[in-house]
Amino acid sequence: METLFDRPSDRRVAQQALADWRAQGRLGAQDLAVAWARTLPARTDWHRWLAHVLLVLGAALLCAGVIVFFAFNWDALGKFTKFGWLAAALTALAAVAAWRPAGDIVGQAALAGAQVVSGVWMAVIGQTYQTGADAWQLFALWTLLAVPWALAARAAPHWWLVLVVGNVALLRYSSVRLGVGGMFELLFSGRHARETTLFLLAACLLQLAVWYGLAARAAGRGFRGEAGPRLIAVLACGYAAWVGITSVLVDRVEAMGLLAGAAALAGLGYWFRWRAFDIVVLSLVCLAGIGLAVSALGRLLFNGHGDFGMFLLLGLATVGLAAAAAAWLLRAWRAVSGRAA
């Protein structure tokens, strides 16, 4: 039996609409069973999904094998031999992608492998010549090298790698600029961590604006789907919550940091509720907002007081905020599902 839906999100929307119609008495049990069966994936859908998963795993294992090969045989290989093997690997992957038809999953996997091998090439250059460059420069150059492959692939997953590597470069650059040893130390114990987190938050918001701008004008280049904006939004929610919480949990509350974090979360909530609805991002916004609100309330309650009853009040506030957020998310999901149906 063939189904009418190509994307899992479309299936979920249709199933939610059918469930709502059944609860409202607008659909009988028999009609529901027939309509529900059309929303379930068919055997061909499972075969296609399994083929894609195995291909992705194979490409990932191949890239991992290239990395392990160079790590294990580092001393036995000359520098020109290393560069030759990498050039051969890149050439072979590019040839496979050029040989396959446009949009073919095998060709896209080859281009993804070329993106990863480009990063390996930069790492080998850095280890061979020991130029003294910091790791953030490696990730920044890797980001630039990954862009042409993503443009050639015209698929969203290739841009995910660009986003991940680029944001790692930004995080590493921020830690170096502040003289902090590690990236996680930057977020938890570095001086001027709030200012740096504000910079990272602004960078994420800029990436989100650029993504949606390109999605409106160049969707054929791969700027489509929900995963890319979700990836950026996860980082933005984390940075917004952290800059707000660190502004509260200090000797003297930093009002600007608290307002900036709250404003960023409010803006993300507005955008993903009314302009580009995404229940996953809205859930993350609610989670970050609850964490920020509870931290601010805890600072207010425990500022100069040590009463144990304050813990009970803080717990009740957390439960109340979580219940309110869950109710709001459910109403938003049903409203959008009803319109889509």
C-alpha cells in the first residue's frame, strides 16, 4: 500500500489531525482506521530509509577509517605520501560524485566524505609543518573548505556539518581570545564569560537569519528542512539561558545580561511560534526560559534569607511554570495541526 506523505513531519501532522477529529466525534472508528492506515509508512518507505541509513553509516565508517589509518601509520608515512593519499581520496570522492546523477544519495555521501577528508587534510598539514596555528584556525579553514562541497551537494545535511564546524571554530576562538585553556572552561569559569557568551549568542542569531534568508532565495542549494534551524536554535537557546543565568548568579546582578538572554528567548519563541512553527525549538525555548526564570526567582528569594520554605516555593514555581509551558505547547501544536489538516 502506498502512502501520501514523504516526510515524517507531514505524517505526524496528519495523525494529530485525525486524532483530534476522532476526539471531537467528526470521524468514526472505521473511517479513522482507513485514514490512519494511509499515514503509516509502507514497506518501500522502510526499504528506502534502511538504504539511506546504511549508506550514511558506511560513509561515516569510511571517513573514520581514513582518520585511523593516518593516526596509526603517522611515523611510517612520509609527508608527501600523506598528502598524496589524501589527494587521491579527495579525487576519488569527487569523481564518484561527478559520475552519479544530480541529487543521487551515493553522490551526496561521496561529497560528505570529501567534506570530512578536507578537515583531515587540514589537520595533517598542521601536524606536519607545526606552524603554531591554533585549533580555531583549523576549524575555520575546514569550514571554508566544506562550503564548496555543500554547494555541489545541494543538500541540507552538508550544511549541518558546516554549521557544526563553524560554531566550534567560534567557540575555540573565543576561548583563545580570553586566554582560557578549554572551550568548556570558557563557558563555566573564564573571565568575561558573559560578554563572550553574548558574542556567541549574537553569532547564532545571525546564522539563523542568514539561513532563513537563503531558504527564501536559494532553497535549491540545500537551505531547506527543519534540522538546520533546529541546530542553530539549540545553540542559541543554550547561550541565551547561560548568559541570563550567569548574569543572575553573581555577586551583583548584571541587568543587561539578564535582559539580553530573556529578549533572545522571547524573540526565538515568537519566531518559531508565528513565523516558522517548530514544536521542538519551542520546547527548548520553554526549557531555557524556565531555567532562567527559576534562577532569577531563586536569587530573589534567597538574597539575604536562608529559610528552608523557600526551597518549597521554588519547587512549586518550577512545577507551575512547567505545567503552563506544556499546556501552551499543546495548544500551539493543535492549532497548527488543525490549520494544516
